[in-house]
Amino acid sequence: MLDDRAKLLLKTLVERYIAEGQPIGSRTLSRASGLDLSPATIRNVMSDLEGLGLIFSPHTSAGRVPTARGYRLFVDTMLTAKREDLAPPRIAPDQPQKVIANAAHLLSSLSQFVGVVLAPRRSSIFRHIEFMRLSDRRLLVIIVSPEGDVQNRVIFPETDYSQSQLIEASNYINAHFAGLSIEQVRDRLKSEIETLRGEIASLMQAAVQVSSEVLTETQDEVVIAGERNLLAVTDFSSDMGQLRRAFELFEQKAQLMRLLDVSSKAEGVRIFIGGESQTVPVEELSVVSANYEVDGEVVGRLGVIGPTRMPYDRMIQIVDITSRLVSNALSHRK
């Protein structure tokens, strides 16, 4: 358990290191903390903090820098939220894919790090289906979800349908099946297939198959923006090994999906520092993330990925504001 003096010195050290990026020496710490302590006393406290694994001394400097454990203690117990006058541009209501892409770029632009968004799980319910004849036995299936997502697929049916047959089938399907989940449509189709006209039954089966494929292919998409921002971060530009590990992480989107999905049940802003998440075992990276909603229901998560030496108070504010903008845009689409 740290006493008040040790907490203040650790807080000061972390804040100075985040701001300056250089190991903090005892003289600087004494001056910045405002404590009337001798350099020897401060060195003793620093030695105790080092023994607790909260700070360490690089080989090339007599100063100290925080460890991931030190950052964690700082974030959990010492971080003072500073509300900056951020005025991010509004994210306009649009199709979810565009809203998500805009959010990733906004996170990257505001933070100057990497913006990442786990796209909302696509609804298994369709609002509207159309069939368009492209050529002999070649049809375009257009599927519109309740969220406004539009997916197109080309199919090759055994029967050559006329455009009038396709319109009739679309009207019947939309009138009798719109608003149902694909699973419900499949179950009803099994019981009603004998009473449906041949072309309608066949096109219904094709629509169900295409819808299932769309859901499988597009589930849990991760959108990333601003990876190149890390090239300007001195923590990475001076160590190509760290930079390479960071870019390998972005290429392996499955890891990011697991990280964001693991934290999806958490309320508010959540912070992973260094490799503590186990899902993203990169010691040099931290993740600040938050849920976003559609009409009050959590549907996805977004965040900022950057070096452990990031201004956490600012990142928390950026992530929180962006999650609200995304929630508003998705809930009030035109």
C-alpha cells in the first residue's frame, strides 16, 4: 500500500513522462511534485516504487519511467479527468458501414493514434428483398436490413425467370415474410413450400440461402484507421521491433475482434494497458474502448490503440464522445 507521498510522486512521474517522453530524474520530480523533499528521500521512494514493479530505470538513464503496472495504478486511482473543449465533426446518419468507417477515421484524427471499430452485428432480419434479371439464368438479389444495410448477390437459378415473375415474387415475399428473421423464414418455408407457387418457393429458398451467406461473411467486421500514425510516435519509431509487432496485430484482425468482444459487456470506457488483456499480448500498446448503441441496445465497440505512453485522460474523452456520436448517428438514420 502506497502512502500519500509515494502516490503523489508516482502520479507526477507518470504525468511528466506522458508529456515529455523522457525518463524522469529525482530533481525534476522534486520540482514538479511541489514536495519539499531532499533528492535522497525522493530516490528512496523511487527505489520502493521500483521494487513494487511500478517504475523502472532504463539502462541509458538515471531517470525512471512507468511500467504497465504503474500505468494501471495511475489510471485506476490517480487519473484526473480533464474535459477538453473538443469539437469533433458530427457523424451524419447513414448506412452503418459508412458510419463505422467515419468513426474509425474520427478516432484516428482526434487521437493521432489508431482508431478501431467493431462493426455492429448484422441483423438476421430482412426488411426488403428485390430480384433483378441480369441475363438468362442470372439474377441480382438485393437485400435490405432493418438497419438500412444493403447487400447484393448474383445467383444462377436453374429456371430462367421473367422480370414480371421476379417482381411478383419480391412483392409476395416482402408482404408475407418481411420483418422475420432468416431462421423464422426458413422454418415457415418448410411448412408452406407445398402451397407456394413454384417460382416463389424457388426464389424464397434462394433468398434464404443468400441472406445466410451475407450474415456469415460480414459478421464481426473490424474497421481500422490511422495505422501510419504510429510511425510518428517516438516510442515506436526508435524500435522497429515494437513497430513490427504493432502492425502484425492490425493485420490479424481476429485478435482485435476478440479483444473488443471480450470487453463488450463492460459499461463505460475500458482501458487495457500493455499485454494485460492476454488477447493482445503487445507490451507497448494500450487500448481505450467503449460500447456504442442503437436505440439503447449495445451493438458494438470502438476504441483507440496507441502506445502505453498516451494521454489517457484525453483518450477517454475522445472515445466517449465518439461512441455517443456513433450511437446517435445509427439511431437517427434518415
